[in-house]
Amino acid sequence: MKIKIFNREICVCALLATNSICAKSSAEIGKTMETENRDYKYFMQDTGNVYLGAKLSYAEILQDEMVNFKYKSIVEHYIFKDTDPETTLESHLYYMTKEQFSYRTYEQLKAKAKVSILEERKSFFGKSKTGYVTKVMPLAEFVDMNLAQKKAKGVVVQELALSKLGLMAFSV
């Protein structure tokens, strides 16, 4: 989702959201699902980090004019060495191993993964309750979890956060 102040895109996104409530035909339901799929397709930045939604594919990242040129160059030169352009960030991070070249690239960028993990919590009365907890963890910690642990914990990748300092220090 692109957010630009004083632009018609905000009105279009608001219109799509209101139309999704009133969807009746199968075509409108398809549009609704497409709108919901865009929930994790975003690029944001603050003073210290760059945030990318996990549903973005690398091809979409390269086409988006809001994404930093330097990150696009890093994707083209380093990430594509072992990754397909149609791969989403979610699947790439989920199946990433420490042996991959893209892992070493993201380590240099000081990447962090925002994930939802199914955890069991105890209440004051001793009852246990399971629910999803959102955590931001360094990429090394996330990759250290093997695939079986990720599936057992119901891990869902939400976003990738890159340090702007890491981007600045990275030479292409």
C-alpha cells in the first residue's frame, strides 16, 4: 500500500475498504481478498529503520518507486544470487538458512524480522491460554529456529526491518 499525503490514492484505498464490506458478487469478493492480501504489502520508514511488509515479492519491491534505490540495488546484486524474483519476503525469511548468501547480506544490513508466534500464557487464576504474540527478533535468532520449530510454534512473518545505518554502511 502506498501512502502519499494529498494524493488520490488515500481516497481510493478508503473506497476499496468500504466496498469490501458491501461485497456481494464473486468478482467483488475476489477484489476483497486482493485488498486483504495487501495488508502486509507496504514500505515504510522512520528515522532509524526501513520496514517492508512480508507479502511483498522481490519483483514488486523493484517496481515500487517508494522503495530506496540502494535497497533495490542490493536486491538485484546480492539477494537474487540465490532467490527467485517472484519469492515473497515471508517465504524467503521463513525458509532462510545461514548458508545462503542472502542471509549474510541481510546480516550486514542488520535486519530484524517481526513475527507472530503462538505462545501459551498463564492467567492469574492458573488457567493456560494460547494466543499469538508479536515479536521483533534479529534475523540470526529467527534463522536459528529450524523449520520444525517454526511450524510447531505457528510462526507467521509480518515484516522485515532494515537498519538505515546498515543500508548506509553497505557498499554495493
